[in-house]
Amino acid sequence: ETQSLFLQGHLLKQVEELVQSFDLKLYELRSKKLQLDRHLKQSDLQHITLFEELQLLKEFEKSENTLLERVNARSQEELELQGKYEECQQQLEAKRRDIAKLQERDRALTTTFQASLGENNKFADFLTKVFKKKVKRAKKKEKKGEEEEELESEEESEEESEWSDEELDSGSESGPLDDSVCPPYCDPALFENTIQLREKRLDLEEALLEEKKAADILRKECDSLTKKMKVVSASLSTAEGDLELLQREKQQKLNELDVMLTLQLHQMEFVNYRSMLTQALVLDKSALEALERRIQELQQENRQQSELYRQARQQHVQLLHNHRDMEAKIQELEARCEKVMLMKFGRLLDLEALQMQTLSVSRNLEELKQESSEREAIFTHQLQELEDEVRKATEA
């Protein structure tokens, strides 16, 4: 019987230990389940938030892609135009250098011609006309067409008009200018050299004309590219502005989405226990403490302003009393002044006019004193000169 009781107690003790172990494991599993449920709920809420953000981003995706394509296209177009403009500028600078070189060669050719004439050459005018004469030259290229021929004939007719009057004047005496025959008593070598220099000059003028035409074309192209760049730049700025507005609108919509935040009970402190928890506003503890400090600061500022207002009011009352006292004193002094004025002058006078008159008299007196001093100095100087003359006459 004793053994049975011992065995019974031992078994009961084992059962109690098993029950306690089961309860402890059950509590642990329950805690883990609660944590797992919390994580699952948070994941579901995050999934909902992300899904809402995805839907919102899809709504803006099409418009955003369109604007991005516009911005990229305008940027690429602007880069291409910038490259073309820089290339055109380089070509234009090269043409300008070529034009400057041709003009320098033309001036050098003219200088060579002037040097070949020498001094006191009686055929200088004739050779100069021959050198500057516009000659209708044969075409170097046969594919230029009739339009270029007409243009060249018009240019030659305009250029020949510069010497038409002079040729008529000279023709009245010696006939029209004939550059195919060397005049009598003129050096044939000099005449032939003039013809050759004229041909070189005409070659330079043709080359210069072509270079100027090419430069004008490049200049117009640069101007056109500049206008296109301005238009593209304005369009790019507009597209970038539209894209920025879209980004702001998208960000604003994202900020308006509701985001779930999990707080534990030890992280919260319900200040006003009389209101419902659903109407509570979640604030950071530091922000709440800053608001409480601000309330105290405002109360202190209110007290300071009240004290300043009280002092200002007292000062205002004191100034009013002083004002009345000063007005009474001014009236008393004005009465005494009028009484003294009547006793002295027999009538009331305008003191300001009297003062101005006194100042005018004093100014005139000062001017007279200044003039008297200047005349005294002049007379003293003249007297000194007379004394010196008398002394010199006496010594002589």
C-alpha cells in the first residue's frame, strides 16, 4: 500500500510537470502565433499600400513616357543643331580667313602695279585704266548655264560704269580706250605686265566673289540654325516644365495615400482621456514637448507685452500732463512777450520779419566792411609804390 501511494504521488507529479510543460509550450506557440499574425497583417497592409502606389504609377506612366520622349527628342535635336551650328561657324571662319587672304593678295597686286609704273610716268593714267578695266572673259566651266552668263554680264556692265565717264572724256581727245594695242612711246614690257596683272586681278576678284557668296550662304545658314535652336530650346523648356509639373502631381498623389503604421501600447500616451481614441492625433514626443514649451513661451511673452503696455499707458498719461503744462507755459510767455513789445515799441511786431531785416542789414554791413578792407589794401599798395618812386628820385 505504501508503495502504491508513492507510485501514485510520483505519477501525479509527472502529470503535473507534463501539464506545466504543455502550458508553457502552448503559451510560447500562442506568442509566436500572435507575432506571426502581426507580421502577416503588416505585410498585407504594406501589400495594399504598394498595390495602390502601383496603380497610381500606372495611371501616370503613359503621360510620363510621352513627356520623356518629347524631352529626349528635343534634347537630341538641340545637340544636333548645336553641332551643325558649330560646324557652320568653323566653315564661316575659314571662309573669312580665305576672304582676308584674297583681299590681301589683291592689295599686294595693286601695290605691285603701282610700283611697276614708277614715278612721273606719263602713261600712268592710261595703264591704270587698263589695269582696272573690266574685261568680259571666257568661261572656265561650260556647265554654268545661261543664268550665270546673264549675271556676269550685268556685273560687268555695272563695274564698267565706273570708268564710262572718264573714257568719254578721254575719248573726246584721243578716242575710246583700246587695251589691245600698246600706245606709241609706251614701254611694251610695261604694257604686257599690266595686262598680266589685270588678268591676275580679275582671277582674284572672281575667287573673292565666290568666297563672299559662299560666306553669305554660310551666314544665312547660321542664322537659320540659330532661329531653329531658339525654337527647340523653348520647346525643350516647355516639355521639361510639363514633366516637372507631372512629377509634382504624381508625388502629391503618392503623399495622399494612406499608410498604415503599427504602434505598440508602451509607445503611446493618451493625453486627453475624455475624448474617443478614434479622434486622437499621433504626434512625436519631442514635437509634443516643443508645443508645450511654446505654450509657456507665449504665456511669458503675453505677460511681458502686458507689462510693456501698462508702462506705455503710464508714459502716455504723463506726456499728456506735460503737454498741457507746456501749452499753459507757452500762453503765459506769449502774453509776457506781447506786454513787453507794447511797452517797448508801442505796438505788436512780427519778430520773424524784424529778424530777417536785421540779418539783411548785418549782411550789407559785412559787405561794406569787406569792400573797405579791399580798398584800404589797394591804397596802401599804391602809397608804397609812390614812396619807392620818390625815394629813387631823391637818391638820383
